[in-house]
Amino acid sequence: MPGNGFDILILGGGLAGLSFACALRDTRLRIALVEQRIPCRPAGWDARVYAVSPANARFLNEIGAWKHMASERIEPIRAMHIRGDGGAKLDFSAYQSGVSELGWIVESSEMACELWENVKRQGNLTPFSPATPAAVRIDTDCAVLTLADGKVLTGRLLVGADGRDSWIRKSLGMSAVDRPYGEMGLVANFECQLPHRGIARQWFRADGVLAWLPMAGDRISIVWSTADENARALLAMPDHELCLRVATAGEGELGALRLLTPAATFPLSLLRVPQVVAPRLALVGDAAHGIHPLSGHGINLGYQDARVLSSLLAATPDWQDIGDPRLLARYQRERREETLLLQWVTHALHHLFLNDLPGLKPLRNFGMNLTNALPVIKNLLVRYAINPH
């Protein structure tokens, strides 16, 4: 293809899109990456962090990104303590499960910036950023993407990695079911009085789900998934009052807290996309699915999308059309089971702990305690979490 002709057009330079591009660095495929904003590191610590599973840490290492991230900003998860709303406990330990760590807490910007540095050095990739898409169409032999500045890019495959409000998904009329939870996730970082010892903590409370994620040093990042009204009230609190509220909600396990980053909120919803592929189009990451953050698996799903799709494309012979619907259908089949399973589990857990039906509270807490008492089941859960494929 002459001029602005490529094999693959990637719309969206978030974590899923960037990791997908990096995974194809040693292939013959010519790639264009279109992104509105180049990632940057905030001053201090990023309030948006992710729990990266060992499987995805391996993926990031394979594509050349993990080893270049600042190790002093990455915290291994040694254990997880989950508490129900009626005294129930469910504890996971890396040591007891025979692994060195259950995962790692990494700032979103740390991953994004390192992945961006990688793609900038990638010989088979041309970045277009800052750039905004203006129009798209799918022809028989190629996808055509027109940018706001008038540039026209063509590719045999278009990959939509442009987030849960995906422009490409909407522009091409792909159906999506977005079910708001009537909740927001409140995020902020805190300095702790007591060491967290690499333990991730989560409480299922009457007012939502509170997670404390261990960060490097005596710091934590929290995600408090709670009703819109309560989230707005928390967001409006003075710093000292929010610190006290978060510490109290966490049963004072890490002593007094000091706010490091301003609190922020984001809306929560369940996003189901029945078909994540179409002729010459594949969706990855948040453009393809959205789940409640209580599982901590959002970015892990996105990285696995990138891993699976890039592996399929890298293995195609020169004569095969990478936009062939039959090839793309393989990607959809390989990713459907894990995505649907995690969506169903997180949705069910969310409703189970928000339900006030008589007798349900002791039942759900009994179930949590029973699981905690069965090492075989606990180890199976850990094994799936660290290596889902």
C-alpha cells in the first residue's frame, strides 16, 4: 500500500493498544498508532494503579517493557486479606500457594510511559500523536481512517483500543450493552503510619467495596466503589476528614493515613460487547469489555486481549489476509470465556453483597469463611488469578 498504507491501524495508545503494538515489534507487519495524547508521568505518585497478574508481568517482560520499569515504584503483592460485612474472612498467601508473589501493584503512567518509549523505537511502527480520528469506513480490501488534520490512513486490519467509550465501536455501529451500577470508584493514594507488608486488603461493606492496594514504601492506593451520593460526599471532604474516614473503614489496620494525591472518582458500569470483531476490525481492552473493579482484573483482561491477538497475527503466513473474518473469529473465541467468566463473577459478587434480603448476609459470610477453610479451593483460585490462560 503506497503513501499512508499500513498492515495494521491501531486507534488508541492506552495500555492495551500500546502492549499490542509492542508485541508485534519483531514482525513484518507495518503498524500505524493513532493516539490523542502522549502519556506522561504525573508529579509524585499516580492515583491510578493496577494489580498486574504474574501472567501479564510475563507478557510485559516478553515484549520488552517490564524490565525497564522503575523497580522502586513497583510493589509485589505477598498476600490478600478479604473481609465480609459480617465478620467473614478470606485470606490468600503467595507463600502458602507456592509462588513468590500474587501480582504487582504498578502505576498506570509507569506502564504507559515505558510502553510508549518502546513503540517510539519500534522500526515497523509509525506513531500519529497527537491525532484525532474524524471518519472511518471499511472497504472490501482495507479499513480507511481519516484524521482530523486531513491525513488518510489505510490498513488491512483496524484495531480499536480507544477505551470503554470507544469512538470506533460507535462509529461502525457495533452494539454494546452498558449497565451503570449507580456507583463511582473513588481513588486516592495515602501514606501509612504502619507498614503494609505487601498485603492487599479488601472490605465488602454496607456502603460498597473498599480496596487498599500496597504501593512501594509505606503507601497505599485505594479504590472505594460506592453509591454515587456517598462517593460525592467522600470527594467533598477535607483531606484530614477523608483520611480518617478511610482509616476507620479499613479498621485502622495501617494506623493513621496521610493523603498523597487528591481524591478522584470515575463512574462504574458493566460493559458487554456481544461481538468484538467485524470484517477488518478487532476490539481490545476497555473497548471490548468493562467489569466492576472489585476483582482487580480490568487491565489483565486487556493485556491478554493484546497477547492473544498479537500471537495470532504474528503466526499468519505472508499470503494470509490479517483482516479475514475467520482469523478474527479465532481471537474472539479465545477471549470470550475468560471475559464472560470474570464479568459474571464480579457482577454476581457485587449484587450478592449489596443485597439486603433477610438471611442473605449470614449466608454469604458463611460461604466466605467456608472457602477460607478449604486450602484446595483457595489454591485453585490463586492459580487461576496468576495464570488465567
